[in-house]
Amino acid sequence: MTDSDPAKKRRKVLLIFPMSFYSFVDQIQTALSTAGYDVVTADHEYPMNVVGKILGNLRIFWLLSIITERVIYRNYISDRHYDLVLVVKGRGLSRRLIEKLRQAAPRIVAYNFDSFAYNPGPLRWYKDVDKYCTFDYVDSEKYSIPLVELYSSIPSDETPKRSIYDISAILRNHSNRLKYLDAVLNVLSGAKTFIYILELNKITFVLNFLRNPFLYIKYWSNIHFRPLPYDKYVSVLQNSNFTLDYAHPKQSGITIRCFEALNTGTKIITNNGFVRRSSLFTDRNTVIFDEKRSSQEARAQFESIKDSVVMKRQRSALDFLQDLLA
């Protein structure tokens, strides 16, 4: 898939992607460029502001789709041609917009890094594209769509593993993540930790505080309103023996965090039992800590592997694209 011949004509792709989703769009753009594509990027929903997010979160898809179709057609489809359209998430898209995208490209591939339960918008059009894939195990089986695993954004690093922290927990506060963090740390008491809890804004702060006031007070010094800088995140992950992964209750897919941990030789503590479906995540590098397993069992497995060194393995964004576009 890599375009190693400079004389070979480069192809053109329209990438429709959540532009506000951390720096992941940059990673996919770089991988597409490496694969021989010139990339034009549009957001997956418009307007690109708080109004757009509210329409999506409230699932007012009819209005979100009208605005998104108008912007994407005017700015990215009319009198344009692409070799490929790649849609990631695509919350603001509609069947009518997919038809218009067909005017501009012979192939449309789409991917959902959420579950349909969490991001139901694509249920309206996922059958209308040439290939639709998901990261979610339950959706893959229920809807008979291909499963494509996510990837690590961290460059490969073969330097020896060094652990400053027993456990790191870098997470955005939602659902039951704070309770899960506290439950893990209570069972694994005495561990040296790095904890960074992100609140998106003052509204989520108030809602999460009211949900768990005592835990909020307990972890107050670890709560922040700005994301941890990426280089600091990578450094913490590289220097952690274990890192915490919490899958949203409505999702079963393996998170990017797990692949980044695998990339850095960091072991994982997760509530997501579906990681066992991947041969990459075993009893030697992953502790399942959920309501189905007793605290004693989880503690015993943690103790049995805490001093072991695990092999670093990288699944890159280019690996991800090769599977997605195959």
C-alpha cells in the first residue's frame, strides 16, 4: 500500500473526520500521505462549534445533517473529484450526503471508533458505503460488519523499559470512570501513581461533582480543565508499569490507550473483557478488573505480573489504514 515510487501518480482522498478529537486527525492524515494520498480534510459534522456538538449529543440528526450536507457539498464536493472518500465516525452525515459523495469519488469507506449505541448516526447510512468497519466487537457481530482494531499513535521505541510509576491513570471524566479509578486504587493500595483527570468544561464539572461529590473531594488535586500535553502523556505512559483503561459501558472495542500501552511495554488494567479476543492482550500483560471478577483475583494477577517485562509491539496508524482500505 505504501507508495514508494515518486514517479507514481498520487491519489486524492477526502477525509471526513472529527476535527476536534485530540490530534488523531493529524495521525491519519500522515498515514494517508505515506500511503500515497493527497489529503483534503473536512469535519464530520457542522457547524464546527458548540451548537454542532449539542445537536449531535441531543441526536437532533435531521437538523445536523441538513447543515453538514450543505457545508460539505459546497466546500468539498461540488466540481471536485477524489479517488477515495474516507469517513471516520460521521455523525453529521445522511444517506443523501452519501449519494452526493458518490458524485465525487468511486469508493467510500467508513469507520466507527464508537459503538452504534454511543454514536447511532451512521445507522442511517452505513449500508450505503462500499465498506463499513467498526472497532466494536458487539456491533461487528450484531450487524455483520468487519472489525478493524485501532492503533497506537506513539512512535516505535526499543529503549529498555523504565518504570517510575506503578500505575498511571490519564482519563477524561465521564460515566463511572472516577468510581472505577477509586476501586482499582483501593484494591491495589500502596502503589506509586500518576493521576490526571480531565474535565471538559464547567458544565461537566458540575454534573460529575454532583454525581460523585466525595470522590471529587478525594481526587480534587488530580482534576484539570486542560488536557495533559501530548509529550507529557507519552512520557508518563512510557514510565508506567501499568496504566488504567476504562471502556465506556456502551462500547466493547479495544481503546487506543491499550495499543499505546502495548507500544511502550506498559501493562494494562482494564474493565473491558473483550480485550481477551485479541491475541495481543493476554494474562501476561493485561489485568481484567471488573464486576465479574473478585478483588482478590485481580490483586493476585497484578502481583503475579508486576515484575515481569513485556514485549513492546506496535500497531501503527498505517497498519490500521491497510486493514481498513483492504
